[in-house]
Amino acid sequence: MSVVVPAFNAEQYLGHAIESMLSQSIQNIEVIVVDDGSTDSTSAVAQRYVDMDKRVRLYTRAWQSGKPACPRNDGIRLARGELIALLDADDVASPTRLQEEVEAIRRSGAGLAFADFHKFEGDVPEFGTMIGQLQNSYFVAHAAVHLQRIDQDVFLCRPDFIEFMLSQSIVVNVQTVMFRRDLMADNETWFDESFTGGEDIDLFYRLAARTPFVYVNKVHAAMRLHEKSLTAVHTMKCMLDAAEVRRINLERLTPRLDEFQQLRARETLARLYFDIGYLQWVNGLRSAARMAFTSSWHAKPSVRTVMSYAKSFVPRPASLRIS
């Protein structure tokens, strides 16, 4: 079992991530920390764990990519386990995460496992008290026709689960993912390094077309919210990349969908681009707003999109802009 932990300027949080893996109920693991050219003491923090525990390995990139895809791909290349789990340097895993996901993969025959997660700020709460994001959104109920119950907390995703991912919510979250290493062997592209954000979603779409997924209905990770995270620093770029990833994969996977499923997927994509256009307009970026509204129109034409496109020629009062 290999765990890949990409890290950039994560000296404040990395120790918590590593310790959450070293305290797993499964002990036969390797934790591969890939430092993406940090300018703080991230490598030094990782090295302390390398010196203390032979299960921890450190790889330091010669240059900073600024894209999670690059250190994740480096970690996969270095991985020696048959199964690969992912965890970001500012997140933490539940003590039984790896064991429960391994069991779910083996019992279901799936190639990828994912689970629920919790968002937090400040101190990490106790896992037994966490309410998951997917539980809050009633994922199991909404996706019921796409799921087959294996036992009380484990659900095998049916082949048409990819339709749910395209038309409703991705739900597969990188901080809880585990997959078979052999899926990467014949996969021409792993994490697409052309994207700043959304590279994980892109991979999950491609894997969903090739192997069954299995869902463990438990909180397996706590995702830390902080002002230095990639999504906080590059919010709009990540939103644009996520929309582009959805558009590319919808185009590629359209033959798998019936007409109604295609319509729902296009409506979801149109909403994403519309929301991006609105935010661009609010922030005074009217040309960028028009580009997003145009993309929304191409995905699914609507009167609202036309009206918003026209409205984007008019400046929004600066006092109402979003910082």
C-alpha cells in the first residue's frame, strides 16, 4: 500500500497528515511525500519523519510546478504498492480509512474506492463526531439508482454512475481516494498537468469509464479550509479548469449517455459557466464574463444566459464587487 502526499509550503500542517497515516490500522504501508519546490521548511518536516520511520519517503522536486498534478504523478511513479491512496498535505485521514477502503475494493471487485469527508477550520475534530459533506447532501439517497448496497456502509457504483458524476455532482473527493496501481499502467495520462485545478476530477471521469467505483459511507478524511490553499488563492482558475474538465469529459463520454442524461449533463455544465460569468462580471471582468456566458450558451441555450451576456456590457458598481 502506497500513500502519495503532495506538499507545497505545508510546514504547518504536513506533520498532522503524515501522523494520520502512520497511525492507520494497516501498518504495512509507505508514505511518499512529494515536496513541490516549497520555500518553507516542508522538506525538513518530512525529513524528520523519514528519520523516525522507515515507512516514510521524501522526494523533493527541483522546481515548483504550482499544480497538484505534478507531485501526484511523481508520487505514483515512485509508488511500490499494489494500491495507491491519496491525501493532501493539509488534510488528515481517519485511523481506519485505509483498512476499510482496501476491504471495500476486495469485496466489491472495484478498481477505485472513495468515502465521505468533513471540512474544518482550526483544530481537527474527533472523527467520531464528524458529519460528512456527502451525508449532508443526501448523496446515497440522490444516487440510489446508481448504487448497489454491498453491506451497511459499502455501496458498489453501477456502470451508469458516470452519468451521475456528469449531470449532478462529482462526489469523488481526492482526499479519500484509493485505486489499483495497475489502472495507471495502461493509462496514457495520469493527472493532467495542463490543469491547475480539476486535474483530480478529470482522472476520476476517465477511471469511471474503465472500472467500477465503490463508496464507503463513512467520514474517512478531514479537509482543512485555510487562506493559503490552492482553491483559496486561485479560486477563479480552479473554477474555470473544473468547468473545462467537465466539458471535455462530457464531449468524450456523450456516447455512453441517453438523450435525457445528455440534457441533464449539459444543463449542469451550463450552470457552472453561468456562475463563473456572473462572478467575473461582479468583479469587473466584463470580457471574461462574456466568454463564460458564451460557453454557458453553447452548453445549454437559455434566455437568462442571453440577458446576462447583454448585461455584462454594463459595469457593475465597484462597491458590490467580490474581493
